[in-house]
Amino acid sequence: MDKASALSDLQPIIEDLRDGFCVDHMVYHWVNAKGAKLGVGTYSAKWVERYIDQGYLRIDPVIIGCAQHFHPVDWKNLDWTTKAARQFQRDAIDNGVGNQGMSIPIRGPQGQYALFSVSHNCSDDQWSAFISDNRRNLILLAHYFNKKVLEIESDRIGETRAHLSPRENEALTLLALGYNRAQVAQTMAISEHTLRAYIESGRHKLGAINTVHAVACAINSGMIIV
């Protein structure tokens, strides 16, 4: 991996890592509000195309759930209760993704957000044993992989830089401090409808998937300090 100088150099590496860990799939992708900006992984081209065509980014519990966490997330612990999420899960399993998975959220400079995921088809007990044996190494690998991608794609870091308006900044700062939306609106002396507009505008500028992700991006980039 040290010798990789282009994103294409990482594809055979992640395939070798998948085989070395004896899992069905291993994937790295850099996510923003419009979808993965870049990525390498072992999912089939058919599944990747279907994922994009179906707009699954907006309903994928892995993407949505991991945006709210800083530590590795076992897919079983995510919210699969909605009809759309269950349908997505069935489709993913049918396309070979596997019935088990773990994703490691990674937050880099200027709000950069990425996921490193491993997935496999096995029993709960087998997966639990695998995670117990490999969790630490997978975390180290995920962050080292992200570090290498940032070196290769350093020009893309600037794309995540945004400039929040004073009101957008204030709204996200109050949310970061733990205020609920009603309290934020009251503090800012605006309606909740207007607050929603500020939050959504800030979210889009930051390339965030949801409000929690927007707050994390703003903190990581130094735009807000709490």
C-alpha cells in the first residue's frame, strides 16, 4: 500500500486484503451528499450499478447509521425496521453482499467522511468470533487506507471546504451543544420552519448526509467550536 500512487493501485490491494481476511467483501468509499465521490471495493459491478440506479444511498441504514457514530458499527445494530430498509437489505443479500457486516466510520480533514466496510455470509456466532479476532486490525487498516487515499487524492480535500453563513453556523453550533430544534429556534428567535431552512442549507454546503453528519463535519473542519 505504501507504493500506491493512484486510486487504481488500491483495487488489487483491497482484493488481496479481502482474501487475506477470508470475507466475501471489503469496501472503502468516500461519501458526500451526492453519493460516493470515490471508492474501491469488491462488490460486483452489477450491484454497484443497481445501488446507484435505485438511489439506495438515501435509504441505506449503513450510510445513515454510521454518519451518527465514531466507532465501528455492526450492521445488525442499525435500524432495519422500515419497509424501505428491509427491501434494500433483501436486495443486497440477493446480490451477494452478505448477511453480516461491519463498517468503520472515518472522519478526516475539512469534514471528509468515509466508510471502510467488511461483509460476509455466515452465522451470527461465526461473525461474532471473526469481529472479536479482527476488530483491532480492521480499524487500523481502515484508517491507514484512508490516509493513503488522502495522499493520492489530496486535491479533492478542497472540495469539501464550505463557508457557512452566520445563521447557519449559529444553528449548527447550538445543535452541537445539545439543544433540540425547538430550543434552537427559540434561542435564535426564528420559526422552526426557518431553522429547518438554515440547517438544510448548511447541510448541503458541507456535503453532509443528515444533520448529525453536518454537525460533525462543521466541528471537524473547525467551522464551529464547542
